[in-house]
Amino acid sequence: MKKNVLVAQSGGPSPVINSSLRGVVDTCKMYPDTFGTIYAGWHGIEGVL
């Protein structure tokens, strides 16, 4: 069964934020049988809530 992914980051764009987000997306794409949809929380946890 595929697991969906939720990414919630806060703060402005920076090399660390961009790299960590890319790492999540790239990893999910490497394992398409494991990971399903990638969701993003707009403005971090506030967007999730």
C-alpha cells in the first residue's frame, strides 16, 4: 500500500529549505511503489491545520 507524504516547512526560501524539500521529492520519486501523493502545508504547520 502506498503512503502519502506531507511536507510542512516554514521560513523563507533558503538553500537549506530548498535542498531538504528536493530531497523529499527525489526520494519519493525513487520509490514510486512506496510513496503516493506528496502534499505541502502552506506556511508550515499553519497550512496543515
